Amino acid sequence: MNEMTFDTTPTVSTETIGEALKGVWQNPAQLVRQWNYKGAIMSGSLRAPIFLITYLVGRESIKLALGAALVQFIFRFIFAGVGGALIQAFRRVEPAWKALLAILLIVPVISHVFEYFVQTGFAYFTQTGNHTDAAILRSVCISILSALFSLFIMRRDVMIVGEAESQSIWSDLAKFPLLIFEFMAFIPLEVIKRFKRGEYLRVLLSVAAFGIFSQLLGWAITNKPFWTYDKGKTTFASFWGVDGLIILAIGIVLAAIFLHRRAKSSETV
């Protein structure tokens, strides 16, 4: 089984972040020619329910909720195809963290600037503006996770179009269960590897960063900065970050068990 890492060796020639940026800048038409229909379908299907549920929770009519969801689906279907092509253009970049940083700075920012105007326009004509900010904030969270996951799987020749390694969307979807597991196991495995190398400072920074990330993500999704225990009293254990650290600790334990069993099976072969 291949090592679970963002830095998996690509099946194609690599390039620098500068070369990738130059290629997109000099030939932006490639984002249209390689419009990623797979990403368009997936993004539209994931984002529309966010607006549907947000409007229904806000006690709006089913008609308005469906309208908001339809507007979001159409917007995402069009834009995500371009966004997917952009992520694909960076999938060969080494080291991977530079591609990751570029994608997180470019795709979500541009995407949600347009999304804000589209959904604000809908809210203006339907007088439902009090739901727009909450829905967009949740959509931003999905964008961050989606961009991370998209780069992760595209570096493994999944959900790409217009290249020799491209396969059907059904073939790509069949690989999702294992890819989702590998994606979720990435941080715990990295923590374990760095701990074994004696990189204790990096381990602490990774754990702290995950805690902060889970704190912000939980806040954005639920619109609550913390959990409340003890009849509403706020304590240190009330914060989302603590829950994120607990999840990470469980992940590290499971990843350690997985690595131990894989090592034992390798010895017996």
C-alpha cells in the first residue's frame, strides 16, 4: 500500500509553482478548454443543500429555499468547472505545499466574491438577506475542505479531465471511499512520522494548528464560538478546539494501530 501523503510522486512530470502560475497567466483559455465537469457536478450537488437547509432552518418557504438552492447549484456548476481546471493545473507542482497554498489563496477567494454578489442579488429580490451570510460562511468552509481534497485526489489522477490519466466519473467515484480514508488519515500519519523523527516542535505546531482550524470550522458551521456545558456555563472544555484535539488524538491512535499492523503484515510476507 502506498504511503498516505500529499507528496505522493505524481505520475507525470513535475513543475514549479512559478511555472504553473505562468502557464495559467499566459494561457487562461485552458481553464475553459479543460472545464472540469466532474468538479462542476460534485460542487453543485454539495453546495445547493447548504442553502436549502439554511433557508428551511430560517423558516422560509420551500419555494424560496428551493430557489436559493437552484441559484447556488447553477453558479457552482459553472464556476466549479473552472475552479477544478485551475486546481488541476497545479496538481503537478512540487513541493505540494506551494500548490496547496496557491489554491487556497486563489480558488476560495475568487469563488466567494462572485458567490456573494449572486446570492446577495437573490436575497435582495426575495427579501431573505438575513440568511445569506450564514449560508455563504458555511459554503466557505466547504470550499476550503473541497480545495484540499481536490488537490489531494488530483495528485492521484482522480477527478481530472482532458489528460491521458483521465477516467470516467464513475470510475473516479468508486475510488472515493479509500481516498476519503487516506485524506482523513493524512494529519494523524504526519504527526506520527514527525514524532518518530524527533521533530517535536513540528508535532506541537501541527496539533495546535489542527485545534485552531477545528475551532474556526465549528464556529463557522454552527454560528457558535463554543459548545456550552454545565447548563450554559462556559469552561475551557467548551471550546470547539478541544473537541478537534480529541478527534485528532483518536485519529492518531487509529493511525498508529494501522501502521503497526501494516508493518507486521510486511514482516510476514
